[in-house]
Amino acid sequence: MSEIITYQCELRDGIHARPAGHIERLCNSFQADVRWKNKRTGVEGCAKSALSIVATDTLFNDVCDITLEGEDARHAATELAALLKKLPDYETAPQEESSGPSGYLPRSLRETQLSFIQGSRISGGVAIAKPVIIYSLTFDDLLARNPGNITAATQEKITLIDGLEALKGEKQLALEIKQGVEHDITQAHISIITDSAFQSAIGEYIENGENCWSAIIRAAMDFCDILNRSSSKYIKERTLDVLDITTQLLTTIYGTEALPQNSLELTHPSIILADSLTPSKFLGINKQWLAGMVLSSTGKTSHTAILARSLGIPTLTDIDFLRLALEPQRDIIIDGNPGILITAPDEQVLRYYRHEIAVQEKMQQQMLATVHQPAATCDGQRVEIAANIASLTEAEAAFRNGAEGVGLFRTEMSFMDRETPPDYPELAELYSRVMACADGKPVIFRTFDIGGDKPVDYLRIGEEENPFLGFRAVRTYPHYRELFAMQLKAILAASAVGNAKIMIPMIAHVDEVMWCREMLENVKQSMRAEGIPFDDAIALGVMLEVPSAIFAIPEIAEHADFFSVGSNDLTQYFFAADRGNSQVAMVYDNYAPSFLRAMRYAADEVHRAGKWIGICGELGASKDFLPLLTGMGFDELSMSGTAIPGVKHALRELDYAKCQQLAQQTVALKSSAEVKAALQTPDVKPASKKPILAPEFLLCGLEASDKNEVIKMMTDNLWLHHRTDNRDRLCDDIWAREDSFSTAVGYGFAIPHTKSDHIEYSTISMATLATPVTWGDQQVETVFMLTVSKSADPNEHMKYFSTLARKLMKEDFRNEIKHAENVTVLYNLMIQTLNI
Ligand code: PEP
Ligand code: MG
């Protein structure tokens, strides 16, 4: 029997390793032979091999003929067609750095007149360290190291199979302990090792007289040739993974001594420069000494790049370092934000970056110093700030960032991207490790939310006309009863060692809650019989994501202990606007007064029923919405771990009564535009404005070597005290004024000033300098800096400027400043002078 599917590729990145893996796994469950022919390239491959599919170079919009031949061809064609249709849902955008565009150099940096090499950012941050060059082994290097011994072809094949099995076993073991990105990479490597086309290509080389060593390399080179011919950058970047696996396979078979071990033993802070670095080489580096990396030919989506970002290691690409003259003993600098490499920094540039690293560390420490304090408004209204996690690694990072609990554990992530569901021991182990990490803080396990945009191959949910409105989350549980019961058991087992809670996604009717409650009681019953300990009083909560549930809160509350708004889904169902479809993004509108009324109604109803309510959708992390949600009375906000320090800080600046007023006013507004305006300039901070002058803005004996350093250090100080969110742009604004005329006013004083959008509260800063600096055509040893907010009284700026200028004419005042013994004396003098 034979069937043909004509398929037009709908994936923007083409059929790369991940979708090819889905296709390969499905096709290997058929008896039928499946051939994949790309009509544009004319290349045909076997659909039972991911590499072979990738090698057809199927790009966006390419048309392919897929021929299925064999007894189950018809059934196979139906299943494959359904999978191909679903492929776009599986795609996630490659992780990219998001902090500002490459190439913008702040004025303060340009003033150092540095020379630099422009590259591209893979991962942001600054590193200063000695260069360490790593020469990568190429396929040709590997071929040249062939040990030469050869046995009969059958024996060579046995050697190969043993090697493949051993390496696969090793990777599968690793899979159990790896999390997040490392887990995904290990999975990708397993699919190369088990790829049928890769294995048979090696076999063919062996039959043609090659030994195992060169057969492996030649088969890998053939695949890389094809990958390299692809016009997709993403696909080309997979060649590094093939090289990685080739090297590992050779080492598994021939032993570590068969290949020269690249010296990756770092002994001091180092910036590694390499053509490319395979993921396993990268993982083998001692991160204690790894300050940064320059990878000349690594793409932004290569697995090494993804790892570098997840570990926060400053990394650049698109730099041909082999042509650079580098001295091993001389520090080089990477600045990941503008994406530059500085190979011969002079003292001024080094000073700039040493200062920059110190400032960034101070800010980091400052945030971390308070993240572990409970979150509350300045007048004491508590709002629990919790984390959304999907893995143990994320839990660890979130608690380091001050999470007061886990508000949403997206447990379905451990059901996805695999061929069979997890079993009880795996889940029980994972959950109890998360509980240990939470150390008594609450952890809300959201039971698996599968379906919609989170399909799982092995559950074979089947094709649906409207997956988001279909067989999803709680709706699937009666069908996968055993799986649901097994997950409840694993959560209950974890509840014996901490504060676990259960939360059910996509509840639309009270009956669903009652069914889940009954299941929970049944599972408890059988655990009692088995003698497995658990928390009998474990809380069962409900996600508010389907609008009908909001109008059933009183009856649901009879069976549920708490509620959490899944605002991502609630918004989509409220407005009937697909959360992933940018064409309806205007309709999917959290600022709409109708949506805000629904949120407030939900909060009021839950409180009326005597229960608590949180938010675990993206809205929970929005600084715009923070005062509003606080004012509506939400008890908990759950968000990604990285957002926690900022949100806790912002919460501490709010006045609860004002937030309540804001909530009252915004729900009465009539348009999203009005709500947006109200949320962007809300009156929610305590009446007392921040003082224009405070002791922390008086810097005595500042060690600055020139005018640029003075301006940067004073601006950085404003950032460290939360007066500006964008110190680079504030610095640019101050310099813009300096460019039109120097602000040195004589007698050793300068008054740089600006009226800027980038200062939140008008501030007067002052610095006495350890040594005078040149300022225009004068020498300056004392600086007053006026940074006035655009929203301030237009006369404020001039008032202080002219008072200061007038006072500085007087010798007495100048002497008092010069001879002030400490900050307190200076501060009192300034308060008096400016009449503040
Ligand atoms: C939500 O819908 O807001 C939510 C938190 O769940 P998810 O994004 O996982 O669907
Ligand atoms: Mg949801």
C-alpha cells in the first residue's frame, strides 16, 4: 500500500532538529517506509532519521512530497499529516538576549576614546580577564589522528554498536539529573546517537573498508556538509552538535588517550577565545575562572550560546580573533551590552570598566540584601511575592531571588518533549527535591496542563478544530485517570516534607472541582493503605482562567481552598482572542476596563467566600499593574524568578490606601487608553516626595581622574539610590548640556545640570574631588549636579541654579564648603544655603 502527502512547510525556521525529532519519533512507530522529498532542493531523505530529514533543507514555504509505503501506510499517513499540522504549535522562539540593542555606546564610554572590535552579543555583562585561546579540533584533525588498527568489518560493526550503546546509556543517565537547557541539549544529542541514517552511513563506510574511527568521522562529515548547505543559520549551527557527538563517540570507543585533551584547566580569571566550543567542552570548563567568551563562529542559537546565556557568562560572537595580536598576560575586556571586545585597554578604559563592574555588583547586592525581607507596601499591606517555575533549577534561582513560595509550578513541562510519560518515582523525586529547596515555604503544584499550545505526542490527543477550546488540562483527566492519580500521589508524597498545595488548571464548572476533590480523596485513601505519609490537610486550589468560573466562585469555594488567576488564559477566553496570535493582539487587552472589572469582581467574590486569591499569569509581574492589583486586594502575585527583586522593591514604595483609590477609579474609566494613562502616571506613592537633597548624594573626596568620570560616578550614584532607571541616558542628557557650554563657574566649582525624562525625583548631588580635574578651560574641585525631573515645577531648576551661583560668588561660602569636615557638616550647610 502506498500513500503520498504533499506538505508545505509552515515553520519559520524550517524543519530543524526539534521538529525533525518529532517526525522521526512518530515515523519510527510505523512499519511503513517513509521517504521525504523536498521539491525545491530535490534532496530526498528517510523520515525515520531526524538528520536525514534536516538534510533535505526544508525551509519555510518549501513544498515536499512524503511517500509512505507499507501495510500501515494509510493509518501512518493520517497520523503524520496530523502531526505536520501541529508542528507550528510546538515551536518556541529561540532564547535571545533582550537587554537593549547591540552597538549603543553610552557617551561616558565614548569619552574614554577607546578602540574596540564590534561583535555581536550572545550574552550581556562585562568581563575583564586574561585571554585564553582554545584551538578546536576539526573533522580533519580527527581524521589525522586515526589509530590505524582495523579488524574485520563485522568486528568493527560490533565495536561501533557497543560504543553507541555505551554513549547512549551515559546520556540517558545524564538526562535524569539534568534540568532545563542542559536537559534539552542532552536530548538532542541522544537523537543524533540513535539516528538510523547516521548509524547506517557509518556502517556503509565500514563495509567499504574503513575502520570504525574513520567511518564515524566520514559519516558525520557527510551530514555536516548537507547541514552546511542549508540556507538556514539555525540548521547550520547544529553541525557543532554533530562534531561534539563524533568526538564523544570516538572517546567512548577508543579511550580518552586517543585524542589530545585540550587544556581547559583554567587557573585564573580567563576570557576564552575559540572558533567554536562544543556544548560538552563548555560544560567541562571550571566556571569559577570563566569570566567571558568570544566564540568566532558560534550562532546565537547554538547550544553553547544558550548555555552561556543561562549561566550569565558575558559572550560575544562574529569576531575573528585569530587575526588579533593578544598578549597572554594582558587583560582584555568584553562588554556584552554593546557587543564589543577591547583587546588593548589603556588605564582609562580599565578604570571605566572596573568601576562599572563594581557599580553593577553593588546594585545586585543591594537588591539581594532586601529580597529576603517580606514583601509589603510602605504602610504594611502584605502581598506575597511568589515564583512561577517549571524545573528544580528555576526553583533554586527563584528562592535565591527572594521568592516567598512557588505560586505556580508548571508540572506539565516534565511530561513534554519525551516519548513516554514520567513515572511515579521520577515525579516523587523531582517534587520532593523542589520541596527541600522551598524549605517550608509554600509550593503550588499545578497539575498537568496538557493540550492547547502544549501538545504531548504520546498522549495522542488527536487533531482538534479548536485546541484551545478543546481537550485540555482538567478536561483530559477522566480520560488519563491513572496518570492524574499518579501525579496526585507524587504531590501528596512530597507534601509530607513541606508545605505543598495542589492547583487545578482550566476549571469551568464546579463539577470538575468536585471530581478532582474525589480523586484526591481516593488517592489519599490508597496511600494510607500503603502506609505512605502525606499532609492530610493539603490545600486544593483552582485556577481562574475560564470566565464561567468567575461567576461560580461561591459554589466552587465550597470545595476549593484558594484561587489563582491565570491571566494569560483568562484574557484570551474573556476576549475570545488567541493569546499567541499577534493579529488579534489589540483585542487581547489587559487595560480594558471590562477586564479590570472582572478581576476586581473575582477578588471581591473570593474574599467574600473567605478564601485567598493570587495571580500567576504574566500580569502578576507587570510594574504598571502592580499598584492596581495591590489595590484590588490580591493576596499573592506569582512571577518569573528574575522579576521578583524589582517587584518587591516597587511594592515597598507603594501606599496601600492610594492603591485602593486607584483601583476604584480605574474600573470606572471607559477606555483602555484612559486606563493606560492612569496606570502610567499613578499617584500611589506616599505623599512625602523624595527630598531634593539627601546625605547619600554628597560625595566627599571622589576619586575621579577627569570630568567624564565625575559625571559618570555621580550619575551611577543616582542609579544606586533609585533616582533614575536609565543612568546612561541621564548621563547623555548631562553631556548634551556640557557640549553647548562648559558648566564650570569659576573658583574651582562646576554646576552640570539637566532637565531630563530619565530622573524620577529631582535631585541635587554634590562631590568634592580628591584631586582637581579639567572642566572646559578651568580646574574644578567641587561639583554640584542638578538633575531635575521633566514633571517638576519649571522654575525649580533655575531657582537652585541661580541661588548656588550667587552663593558661590561669596568667598565665605566657598571656604565653608572647602573646609567642611564631613558629609553632615556639608549637608547642613547646603540645606541652609538652598533653603530646602
Ligand atoms: C495562565 O494562563 O495565565 C497561566 C498561568 O497558565 P499558562 O500560561 O501555563 O497557561
Ligand atoms: Mg493557563
